[in-house]
Amino acid sequence: MLMKPFSPDRRFLSHAKAKNAALVNQLATPGLGSLIAGRWLAGTGQLFLSVTGCVMVIIYIWQWDVRAYGEVTEHVEPMPHGWLGGLGAIFFIAAWLWALATSISLLRQAKMAEPKNNKNVPPKL
């Protein structure tokens, strides 16, 4: 049986898959790990917030670069919009915190879904 990479089956989530999704959420791109784990709504929202915030911060930095270049060439540029960088950072941090909550939820779900080892039963040979 072939399995889709983004399987919507949420009944069983292995500990390895939950751990990998949490690592991607926290260390790579907020939302991408949630999508990998099958949390479509949360993952899409987190990814949208993180990409939007990142683009806003990049535009803010680019505005500072244009201003610095204008000072060198004696062409006065307007000051960058400070709210753009601040709001972008808030969006990205909100996406990261939302991804953190989803990652914790994924790890708890995987822990509850793993089979309980009964210590009274000897292992199969």
C-alpha cells in the first residue's frame, strides 16, 4: 500500500514523525511541520503568518539599504516605515508560537497513540 507524503490520517502519528514535524516547525519554517503532520488548517495559517512576517521584515531592511545607498550617492531617500518591520516581526513570532503549540500537541498525540508495553508479558522470540 502506497502512502501519500501528506497523509490526512490523524488516527496514528508515530513519535518519529511528530518529532520531525516539531523540529521543522521550530527550527526551519513555522507551519511546514504542521503540514507534514497533517494539520492542514493550522499549518496553512502558520505558514501564511510566517511568510508574510518574513517578507515584511525583508522589505523593511531593503528600505534601510535604499536609504543608505541614497546617503552615499547624495540622493535623499525617505525614512523606512518602522511599523513594517515591527509588524512583520510580530507576525513571525506569532506564527512561531502557534507552531510551538501545535508541535507540543503533536508530540502529546504521538505519545498517547504509541502502544503501551506491558512489562508482565515476555518479549516474543
